Amino acid sequence: MSLQASELSSYKNPVRVDVPSGAGPDLSPRRIKICLACSHGGHLTEMLELAEAFHGHDTFYFCYEADTTRILPNVYLVPNMARNPVEFIKNLFRVRRIFRRERPDLVVSTGAEIAIPVVLIAKLMGVAVVYVECGAQVTHPSVTGRLMYWLADTFFVQWPELLKVYGPRAVFRGSLTDEDEPVAGDRSRERRMKVTLVQPAQVGAFSSDQPPLGLAYIAAVLERKGCEVRVIDANVEKLAPDAVVAILAQQAPEMVCFTVTTPLLPSALAIARRLKRMAYPPVLVAGGPHATVLPDDFLDDGLFDYVVRGEGEAAMSELVDQLLAGRDAAGIRGVSWIDRGRIVHNPDRPFQPNIEQGLYPDWSLFPLKRYSSLARRNDHSLPITTSRGCPFGCTFCYKGIYGRRLRMRQPEDVVAEWEHLVRRYGVHEIAVLDDAFTFDIARAIRICELIVSRGLAQVPWSTTNGIRVDNVTLDLFLAMRWAGCYRVYFGIESGVQSVLDSLKKGITIDQVRRAITLAKQAGLEVGGYFMLGNVGETATDMEATIKFALELDLDYAQFSIATPYPGTEMFDQVRRGGRLLIRSWEELATYGAAVFEMDEIDPAFVGRMFRKAIRRFYFRPRYMLHQMRELMTWTGWKHRARAGLLLVRLALFGGRAETVRTGSGGEA
Amino acid sequence: MIYVTVGTMFLDFPRLIHKMDEIAGKTGELVVIQTGLGATFPKNCDHFDFKPREVVLALQSRARVIVCHAGIGSVMDALRARRPAIVVPRLKKFNEHMNDHQLDVAKAVQARGWGRMILDIDDLEQACALPPPVPEKYSPATARLVSAVRDAIERVAAKPR
């Protein structure tokens, strides 16, 4: 059964989500047992400062014998082992005995070396470990910390300076001594509302593990409001809807906000349905591209309470204010909601010509150690956008969130955030996400100059999402190279002028060649993005695009199959003149074949061309030899091994075999 | 009144105590020193080894200036008292500590504009006479760390055992 594109014109959700019936999993917060391991001095003081975190759980202490520890409740005391190996061995057995009796679910330690025997036994017994490095370690790691960095499941440091010393597994998220920048005055103690931000996932499907920038901005806004914010990125953590619900049940937030692209709608709905069965269901809010184009999908059956359309920061901020004041969403522009059983779409928000200065995404809530992109040289990178919106009208591009009016941030503000990423998060690389980074060449050069003058040029970066080829100069590329840029990605899309024209891309083949030559002259690597199976494309056109990609001497190419997303002009073209071949929205995100039939576009044929493109581009001896240079670093090895496997899989099967339907929640 | 603390470290900190004693003798200002486990005692100052925490906090909040070693507990208390803070790190080369981590703490305090670091003990007199300004706002992200630990606990509780 395939879905007729015309059926979508009613903007009706083509997704079937099981309504769970009968008794589901237990959705009440669970009481766990926590072992608190610390020595008797400052480490104990820090543990006591953290006491609030253990509220509602059972705890027992494991400490050295001292005046300060004897008065603790539920305490196991051992003699101070310092560096005595005999006492260390004895402690291993003591800990094992205690753990067998107490059966802890978790060890929390603030150090010092007393943590070592406890954590070793915990790891052997499969008990999770949270380690908080002592506040006295500012720029030098402790001996225990070095070991715990690898052993602990979560490793917190209390000064951002330590992030660089340890590495991406270390998390700086609050401190007993230091201030924490993104919050601009720690207001989380107010706990005005507990909010969890969720990026749902299509578990098993091909997806890029990009840190979700939109959510990170919302997180910063909500924390500034005094909300206690959690983030679940189910995409990078590979969490099926049930696992997300299990975490939400423990967090018990008052509000859950989802960012939803079209293929993720089924997952989001599956999670929402289960949440509605909780004794005290949270307020459910949806945002992101799909919520913006088709808000009714979320509100139809009363599942979600609010939909935030378009740019979310200001609307979310107002919504939280209103809810805290006991009011509803009346009068908040850009919000759709249910007013007395009726769906109401408040008017769109007025155009905001300026992007707020000094508001930076809060990345500390995200599982940063897990993000890794093959398109970057280094792991532990974070994205930045220096502008929002794009004035061009490409038919495949969705512009519902940031709009078609370009708003550029001040170079000083951009570079201040750049510096913040380096100092506050210790990133090893930065990804510039804008479509229109080079729209104003003078501004782009100014940004590059500021990067150099602030001493940030040693941090590599690239224009990851693809910039345009039509407005570039050698000067610009040189400035970028000197500021640490190592690779530019261009949105090339096609090697056929008539296809580019019908995509309304507004570039010429000659501009592509010129831009690549200039970038190479400046010493930059070049990556290109291409699309196959565009509306109106013929077999000859696709062949020509592959040939074009080969002759351009690119360091990197990414081919994708043209996909009409709701809200794009291409979607309307397919709706009018073709047939969309998906049974559910999540199938939009597959790589195996085209998802629509139209004119000469035959899904299986486009799939074959896609696989051919990958074979032809990447499995050239010359290209593979070229990549050998990158094997000099460990990350280079890791990335190329992963890329190799991925490419072989894509070349043989495309992505379809990998797609697992999460619409039914992936559970029995 | 100047409040001086050397923390709970088992090593002595005569460099600081002698200098403060000298300053007290010269200026006549009341100096109260918490001497801890050390064996050095001042002549011109009030002093005690340890006092209950609430007494210490009350003393600090009434001080004109707080001079402390760069132990993290002392620094936390001094900053939260919202009085001008002068931080004197214990250094390994004077056998005041086993390593130089207090230097890092003191540098961080100075770099963030929370107080003044004293490396050359002879600068202390001038620093006490012209104390550093109290930062307009100092809000350690304590609640945030508590929330982060709580987040990790919730994740563990969500896993079926």
C-alpha cells in the first residue's frame, strides 16, 4: 500500500502508531541504592554539598575513619590506606563484601584515592559510577581522576580548564566553586519548572549524529528562565521510544519538548502516547520542521498540548512564563494549541530582524562524548551558526524555521561564541552550519580576522553544511584558511545546468569550477554535496552529475537521494505531478531508493544510481591513496575505518536494509 | 578586622602567619587567625586552631578583608562571604603543601576577578591596605552540578536491573 501524494494534501498524518493497551511498563520513579565513596576532608565537604542530588534514594557511605566521618548515617569506615598496598587489597575485599550485602545500583565518588577500590569492584559487578573531580583540581588532573576518567560512566570536572587536559569524556556542568557561563547567573536553584528536551530517533536508520543546535538554544533560554533542564538525544544515544519513556519516568518533568523532523514524527508520537499514561503526565510541546508545517499532526487527537511553530526561543520563553503564571497560550504568537477542545493557531511571530546577542546554545546538557561525524577531522566538535535564514529559493530546502530573510550576526558576537566553545567546552573542532556564511564577504573576512586576533586559529573548522559557490573570492578563502578552516563544503547538487535551474539553485557550472579552484589555491580541502533523483531529472542527467563529481578533484563528496520534505517546493511539485511512495513519514529518511515516482524518476533506478555514485567516487584507487594521508592520526584511522564500512554498505545495499520501523515503538 | 585562615592542612604555613603578625603589629588593626594544625602562632593577633563552622562564617562576614590559603574549601567560604578576598597559595617549595595545586586555584580566583593572588608574601601588606574589590556578582553553579548529578542518577534508575 503506498500513500498517494494527494492524500497528503489534507495535511493528514499518514502514520499508524499503536495505541498501547493493557498494563505497560511501570512509569513511577524508582528508588535506588547509592554508595557514596569519599575520604574525610574536603572531599566529604563536597559530597555533603551534593547531598540534595541523592534525595529520594537510599545511600550508604564508604569512608576513612575520622571524626568527621564517624557521625555520618549508614557509614562503612575503613582505616586510611594512603599508599599502603596491603590496605588497598584488603579494601577490595571489604568493598566486595559490602556490595554483596548492600547491592548498590550506583557509586558516586568525589575522591580521593579511596574511590579506586570501590570503583574497581563496582565495574566488576556492573554497578554504574559517577565521579566528581575535586574542585581543587583546576588545570592539573589528580592521579585518581586520571583513572576515573576511563572507569566512570559519568565524569564531572568543576573547572572548564580541566576539559582540555582530560578529554571529551569529561563533563563540565556546574561547579561548587566556579560560575557556569551559559546560564548567565545560576538560576537553576529556583527550579521554577523541570523541563526535558527530547530529540526522538529512528533507531537503526541511517542518521547523522549531529548535536541538535535548535534544542541547545531552547535549553539556554529555559535555563535563563530558572528552569531545571534535561536533554535526551535519542538519536545519538540510540534509544528506542520505550527507553526514552523509561528515562522520562525517572526524571518526572513537568514539561517535555520535542524537536521533530518529518521522519521522526512516528517516534515522537509513540513516546507521547506512552507519556499520557503516566499518573501525572507532563505538558507536551512539539517544535521543529514538521511541527511548523503540520502542527495539526500533533494536536489532532489531543496528544500534544502545544506546538511551537518556527523559531522557538521567544515563543518557548513566553509559553513557560504563561504556564508558570497559571495561564494558557492565548496571545502567544507562533503557538498552536487546543483551546476548549478546538485547535487554535495563533498568528505567526513577527519577523525579528536581529538575533539576540550573547545567547549561546547550552551544550553542557548534551552527551558530547558521543557525537562523532565522518565529515570532520576531529571528534568532539560543536556547531555554530553565524547567520539565520537564507534568501535563495532552492526547491528542496526547508525554510520554515529560520525563514527566507537573512539575518547576520555581528562578527564580534560570533567570535565571542567561538571563543566560548573553545574555552567552555574544550572543543577540538568547530562546524559552521550556515547556508549563507559567505553571503556578505566582508563580514565573513572580519569574522576570520577576529578569530586570528583572539588566538583561536589553531582550532580547525569547516563550513559543514555547504556554502554557495556563487559569491566567493580568493581573499575570502585565504582569510578562512588563516583562521583555521581546513575544508569548505559546497552545495553543488547537480552537474547539469538545466537541473540546477529547475532546482532554483541560482548557480552555474562555471561558478562551481571557479569556486573549487579558488579554494584549492588557498590551500583548502573541498567537499561537495550532490543530489540524485531530482524532480525532472533523467538518467543522462544523473550520469552527468556523477561524472562531474569525479572530474572536480574533490577531497570529499556526499551523494544523497532527493527527498521531498513537507514544506518545500519539491514536496508540492511531487504532490501535483507525481506519487509519493511511502507508507509512513519515517520512510522519508531512507537512502535506498527515491521515495517518489514522477516522470523519469523511478525509485529503484535512482537507488542504483546512488550506489553507483558511491562506488565510482570512493572506490577509485587514486582517491583511496589520497585518503592514506589521513591515517596519521588515531581519529583519522577510526573515521576511515567507519567510513569504509559505511560506504561498502551503502554501495551494496543503500540504506534501506538498515531501516527499522519505529512507528510501532519497536516493542512487543 | 582581617580574618585569616590556613585551613585544615597538616603542614605549617609560617610564611603567612608571620607576615600577618607583622602587619597587625604595624597597623594596629585587629587580625584574627585560624591556625589549624600548624605549630606557628602569632603574637599580635587573636588566634585559635578551629572553631565551629557557624562561628567561622560569622567572623568572615564581619571581616574587612579575608586572607586565606588557596584550599578549595577556604576559597569557597571566603567567596560566599562576599568580602574582599586575598588568596595566598601554599607552595611546595616552602614545604607548605605536597604539590602546587593551590597555585592553580589562586590563579583561577585572580583570573576570574574574584580576589587577589599573593605570590610574594611582601605584597600582602599593601594588598591588605588596598583590598581588591568584591565582585559585583559571584554565583557558583552549585545547583547546576547538583542537577547534573541528579540527571546521572535518573539515568541509572531508568535502566532495568
